Amino acid sequence: MNARSHTYATKLVLALTLATGGATGVSACSDEGGEAGPAASAEPVAARPGPGGVATASSSTPSGSATVAMAPPAAPGTDPPRVTPRPDPAPAAPGAPSAVASVKPTTPTPPKQPAVSPPSSPTPSPAAPTPSAAALVPSPAPPPAAPAPATPAALTPPEKGSADEVAAQVDAIFKPTKRFRALFDQKYTAKVHGKEKKSKGLVYVEKPGKLSLKYQAPNRNRAVSDGSTLKVYEHENKQMFVKPVKNTEYPGAFAFILGQGLRQSFTFAFHENSKWEGGPVLVGTPRVPNPGYTKVFFYIDSGLLAEGKLGCVRRVLVIDAQGNKNRFDFVKASEPASIKASRFEFDPPDGTQVIKG
């Protein structure tokens, strides 16, 4: 060993001695000049490679451990590398593990996340009623309500000498009457071409509302009503018309014997220009509009009216909305004790065309 190597070794031992406060094979004297303490037993220094190729040596002592960085031998002709001793850590508490104990790197334990409870289902509130498909889809607007039939005002006593007074006298005769029978002559005049059609027949009426007109040959026509439906059979055309009786001219023509009487159905005025010689002519205007007639003329026999006879209404003229005229002349009027039910029944012959409207 040359002088330089010897010097290096001496410095290394000295550094170890100073770092541990003891001696490595050498007795250290007290700073106070006391006796030297017992020599501490030193374990062999183990050198291990350190960072950058610098060797480090560790030594265990009773008071702790020291690690000294060892530099590689210097090249010839150069100063040896300076060795700086590393101070030992502070003495560990009794029973604590050594600071130089091998500590295996451990994966840091992530902080515990607070337990998250699953969101509780909110207490369902009472469900709102589900609108029906009908409420979701707008429905069409309802049709306007049909106007209610007008109700005639309460009748007031007629003025003396008025047309209403004559109508009230006719009602006084026919209201108590339950049945009516008479012969009639009928003349129908169409406004368009002015053609007239004449016929004869027998009429029966039974309250409330039954009507029968049986025509004489050659036409053999029939008209019957049960009070709600009217059947009119035309033999020449092999047709039968079926319709509500209220929409025909018959309630107007026979208002004096059907229904509630003349004053309940019409307002009246005198026909001033009439050439009728038997008595007054009453012009009736329906209190409630009717498609079957717009005006009805009642020809009164003043002599029979004064006697309270059923024949006091001798003629009735009906004018419809088209201006057509339908006239009935009555003779031999009477009130039979009874009328056969078959008078108000009729079935058309086979092959008849039935037209409803």
C-alpha cells in the first residue's frame, strides 16, 4: 500500500469514528479528559454502490447507524475524493424499529371515499289522473241546439166582434167533439202551371189525432194517420208517401177538429175582400211556423155557427210555402157514435213504391 492509499484509509476510519461517536478498533477519549469508554464493537462496513457510482458504507453501532459515502479510488497523481460523512438520524425511541431497516416501497393507500348510499326513491306523490285519449284530442264542437218549439202564449179573451171571437165560437163547438164524419170535395191547384185536380171522398176524424180520407173512384187514393205518421197513397202513380203528420197540410186543414183548436194554433184576421156569402172568412197565420202551410182560410156559415152545428165550417183553404192551394168543402158533417179502427189502417197493394221523408 502506497502512502496515498494509506492516507485515504486513515481518513475513512477517522470519518467513521467521528460519525458514530465511538471507535472502530480505536478508543475515543472523552472531551472532559476522562477515561476512555469501552470500545464499541463495530460490524464490518459493507460497501454498496450509491447514486452516480459512489459507494456507500453502513455501520451499525449501539447508538444507531451511520452511512458514509465512499468515492472510488482516485486516479494516480490526483487528490483522493473528499468524503463527506452523513449524519445519523436522531436516536429512535426505545423499541422503535431501526431507521435503516429495509423499507419496501408500498403503494400509497388511497383515501377512503365516504360511503355513498344509493339515492333513496322519493316517496311517490299521488299520481295525477291521466287524461283520457279523449281529453288529449280535442273533440269537435257540439252542433248548436235546435231551437225549442215556440209555446203559444196564454190566450186572452177575444175582443168583441173580432176574428178571434169568431174562432173562439168555432172552438166552443168542436172542442167537446170526439169524433167527426163528413163528405168532402177537394180541389188542388198547383201554382207553377195552374193545373187543377178535383176529387171526392169521405173523411173520419177521431181524437186525439187519428185521420182517414178515403177517396171515391176513379182515383181510389187513401190518406191515414195514427196521430204521428201520415201515409198518403196515390193509386195512379203506385206510390205511397210516409212522413210525420206535423209536417203536412192536414193539421192545418183539419185544425178545427184536430189538435187543441183554432185559437191555440193560429192568430186570426178577417179576409175583407172575400166574396163568400155564407159568413165571415177567417185568415189564420200559424203561431208556430210549419213547413206544410203558411196560411189557412176558414169559411164560416154564420147560421150553423149560431145553432152550434158541426157543419158551421163549410170550407177550408190551405196555402203552402210554394203557393199551392188545397181546398176542402164539407157537407153532411156529423159526430158518429163510433168509428171502426180499420178506418185508420192501410196497407198499400203489392208493387207500391214507398217513399219516406
